[in-house]
Amino acid sequence: MASTTPIKVSFKAQMLLAREDAIIKSVNRLLAEKGFEAMTVDEVAADVGIAKASLYKHFPSKEDLAAAAMVSVMRRAQAYLEALPADSSCMDKLRDVVQWTMGLKLAGEMPSLPSQNSSLRATLMGNKDYMDGLMEVSDRLGAWIEAAQAQGSLNRKLPPIAVLYTLYARACDPVLEFLKIGDLYSNEEIIALVLSTCFEGLATR
Amino acid sequence: MASTTPIKVSFKAQMLLAREDAIIKSVNRLLAEKGFEAMTVDEVAADVGIAKASLYKHFPSKEDLAAAAMVSVMRRAQAYLEALPADSSCMDKLRDVVQWTMGLKLAGEMPSLPSQNSSLRATLMGNKDYMDGLMEVSDRLGAWIEAAQAQGSLNRKLPPIAVLYTLYARACDPVLEFLKIGDLYSNEEIIALVLSTCFEGLATR
DNA sequence: GTCTATAGGAGGATAGAC
DNA sequence: GTCTATCCTCCTATAGAC
């Protein structure tokens, strides 16, 4: 008995995690598709294939569902930052990250949250996993930004915080979806275009 | 009797228009503050100071309220474009327009609509005033973009449509509100920063 | 933890008197 | 056209059986 119990517990815990992963995956996709307000908990339940009440056993509110999706994305971002080649220049790293986030967005894997909803903001701010991830990512990017400025490749006149926000904003840039709807360019071309306007600007160099 | 009737009618019509202007003004402000989904018709009615049912005598739906606000903004944009000095270069005109839209946004006068909501999209698409305004504005900006490219001040490698979208996107750039919340810079400084990153880019020139 | 069924409430829209 | 009062749908969240 004592020898089987740990295995059983571990198995159940694994099932639990697998289900929660499936939930987060659905939430992530639906958030990317329709946004927080338009996404309903019924849809999430239907998409996962479980009853709505079961969802609420895993996550106490719709806001927490969204927060879990954001934590998931943040973890992926951290992993991506970690995996960047150490011999890249800081400027290239910044380019890579922006490119990666835009790829996520175009692939329908970037949750889009209203920056205005207050109950959601409160939940996010109270979520330690999310805030820690956000802080770490911001610190890393901030360090690269300052290094790139010191090296002279990034415009020294721009406050690092403004640069950071500008990079973050590419993850929810409406230009991406507009160009995608226009259907004139491939995802790669769209990313290259927006990446260019972001770093090189609209004006001729 | 016959002599007073036209005056009475005109007066009543003027009152009607004045009230609708007040409604649109409230809608505009609330849309800028909270966005379409978070704004409730009850709030609009309370803000205007009339009953909700009265609102529905003027506008048949919440979507039409938002559309009216967008038409209003579009008219202001058309007037602004019209008033730009004819001797300015096309590049300067584009800069001026973007600067103006960002000023509107920072002043809380730029309605923010979700690009995803389908019923709203349908109403907007079906609104001739809005579509006509959008077309005219786009045509004007498009002409300036192509002229600026021909003249060499705007990057020739960028498709004009991508440039147009990029300029439009400044009207709802989250970087503006983030920097405003940070409270480190004045509105003018924020606008100058974003304008610079938009046209000159993040990389050193 | 999963289900069915339902509470509870917000919010868009309307009825009908004046 | 303005009001009060109400309808009705949708959606978050929960109760309670298994």
C-alpha cells in the first residue's frame, strides 16, 4: 500500500496538470481570437470538453483563467530569452524577441487583454507568478536596451522605458492583423515589415 | 402662423442637433475612457442627463452610438487635413496628422474600439458617413505617402498600405497611455517620443 | 472533480403613459 | 421625444447530487 500510494498521487497530479494545460491552451487561443470580454466561460468549457462548473474547480474566476494564460505566455517568453545565443549582440537579441512575439500574435497564440479592464488588472497585479515573470523579462530586456544604447546601436536619446514599452506594444500591434486581413503578404513578410518600421522607422535612412 | 412655423421647426431641429451633439460628446469621452465593451448605455444616458429610452430615440443601438462618435472624429480629421498649410511638405503633413491624433488620444478624445467585435464592425461598415470619411482620409494620406516616397523622404521599400496602417495605429498606441501612467513625461514629450520612434525608429541613425 | 441545473445580476432594448 | 418601469437575453458563478 505504502509503495503504491506515491505513484497513484503522482499520476493523479499529472492528470490534473494535463487538464489544466488543456484549459490554458484553450483560453490562450480564445483570448487571442476574441479578446477577454468577448470570450465566455461557456466557450472555454465547451472547447476543453468539460462542464463549466468543473472549470471553476480549477480556476476561481474568468480573470484567473486569463491570468493563467498570461503566466503561460510569460514562461514561454522567459524560456525564449534564456535560449537566445549568448554571442548575439543585444540589439539582435531585442530584434529576435520582437520577431518572436509578432510570430506568436500572427499564429493566434498571443492573448489579447484590454489594458482598461480594472478587475482583470487587479487579478493580474495580484498574481505573483505573472508579476515575477513580467519583472524578470523587463529586467532582461531593460539591460539589453541599455547595453545597446551604450554600444551605440540603439538611439541614445530615447528613454529605456519608452523603448521597452514600444517593444512590448509590438505584441498587440493592430498593424499585424490589418496586414494579415489584407492578404497581400505572408506572415514572414508582415513580420519583416513591422520589424523594419519599428527599428528603422518610416523615414528614409 | 405661416411665418412662425419655419422658425419653430428650425429651432426644434437645432435643439435636436444640440442634444445629439451632447450625446456624441459623452459617447466619445466614455469610449476613450473605457472602450466599447465596458461602456454601458446607462452610463451614457446618465452622463448626458436623459433617460436611456430617450437615447434610443436618437440612436437605434449601442453600436450606432459608437459609429456616431467615429463619424464625429472622422469629420474632425477631415477638417484638420483640410486646414493643413498647403506649402508644407507631404512628410511634414503626415507628421502633423499623427501628432494631432496622438494629442486627441492623450486628451481622452479618441474613441477606442475593439478591432474584433463583429457586430460593431458590421455597423461601422454599413455607416455611409463613416465609410466615406474613412475613404477620403485614407485617399489623402495615401497620396501624401506616395508623394513623400517619390520625394525620397519616406522609405521607398515600405508598401504605402503598411505605412498608412502604421500611421493609423498611432491613434490607439498603448505606449501613449503607458508613458502617461508612468507620469515621468508631459503630454508634449510623450508625443515627441512616439513620433520620433514612429518616423525615425528605435535604432541609431 | 465531474456533472446538471440554477441562482443572481448586469445590461441592451422596449412598452406605454404623458 | 421624454419619462418610468419592465422585459429578456446573456453570462458569471455556485449548489448539490454522484
